[in-house]
Amino acid sequence: MAELGTTLNGQHQSTQHQSAQGPHHHVTGHRPATATRLPSVLIATRHGESTANVEFQLAEAAGALSVPISCRDADIPLSLRGQQQAQGLGRWWAALPSADRPRSVWCSPYVRTAETARIALAQAAGLGSVPVSLAVRYDERLRDRELGVLEMLPKAAIEAKHPEEAARRRKMGELYYRPPGGESWADVALRVRSLLRDLCEEEAGRPVLVVAHDCTVLMLRYALDRLTEEQLTALGPVHNCSTSLWRAQDGRLRPDRWNSVGHLAAEPG
């Protein structure tokens, strides 16, 4: 398969081959370009609201220095509202035109993303739009950004307990700041690019759904839309169970919608 930059940016070019082995070797001409392999439609969503999302909102509002979470980040489940959002995602999935309706799901293995995929799939299948047996592929490259020593710390706690890291974060910016033991956005972008190579090869010609996290969905857009650092950092957070969609066109996955939550407007509660 072509390199990711070529595959996603539509830069397939024929190449010339010339040998220097002697006067009887000469330019052989142009080699046909390799056909672009892309999913017909790529849809990305962030998991539904998690219990940690709720706790961090409360902590930030109160200026608290901790959140009452003792489990691993990977084990954090959805809140009740997050489950309802996942149902809304499933209804949206079921209502898509047949050609756009994902036939496979690539998902972060974290509990909150796995629950989102399971609930959305069950909702869509219950409406008769996708097979109940549709496979979900779990891939660790879609996991959330790892924050190392800053894991599970509200902003006030980072400023109080790690002021030097808070200052370095402001100086470096999110794209390049890597907390001790953690990842920068750029680190996440590297694994997202790796995943895209496999996804484009294996899902060529088919619509696919990716269920991931705020940072990983951001890095999908960063890679696919070739954003600058300034364009990336100007984006707001990815909403829970929002939908972002790209379509294969002219050798590229081209953006169709970003961070849409209209399908959650009728969300209960």
C-alpha cells in the first residue's frame, strides 16, 4: 500500500526508473500509479459522557484538587447520560442512507468506548439497519491520550502540585507538550496515522465507524485534513457522541461534517 501521506492526500504520481548499470540500460518509462485504497466513508465519534467527564466538570467548577476516581482510566464507564447519547448515535446510524451506513466498527478498547459501540450497535441493529453480528474491532492505537503524572488531576491540582509542568505545557503548546510518563498530541498523531494505514487497506470501498476519544478524534482530523498547529489548537473539544464524517473523493478522504451533535437534540433529559 502507498504511504499514508500519498494515500490520504491524493499525491499518487507515476515514477521513472533509470539504471546506471551501463549504456544498454535506459529509462523504462512510467509505471502506472497504484490505485488509492480508502473506505468509502469514514465516520468518527467520541464516546458518550463518562463518569469521569461528570466528576471533572464538578471538580473544575469547584476548583477541587482531586476527583473521586480510583480505577484505571481504561476502566471508566459511561454515565447514564452517556448511555442515552450512545443510543442517539445508534438511531442516527440506523437513519443513514444505506451507502453511508458503517459495515464495520474500529474501537478503542477502553470501557467507555466499548460501551458506546455496543449500545449504538444494539440500537441500530434493533431498528433493522445493521446486522446484530456486525464485528467490532478493538485497537489500542485508538486509546485516549496518556497523561502520565498528570493523570486524573484537575487543572487546579496540576497548577498546585506540578507548577513547573503547567508552565512547560503553556510554553510548548498541546501539540508538542509531553507530560512525564505520558504523550503529546503529536505522539497520539503518530499512532493514529499508523492505524489509518491499516484501516484504509482493510476497509477499502466500505463505510466504517471509528469510536474513540477527544484527542484521537482530533488527531484523525489533524492527519486527514492536513491541519497546521494553529488550525488544530483553534478547534474546540470533541463533543460526546458527536459525528465527524469524511468521504472518499479524488484519492482523498475529504471532510463532510465535523463534531456534529444535531442527532442528540432529542436526547432524553
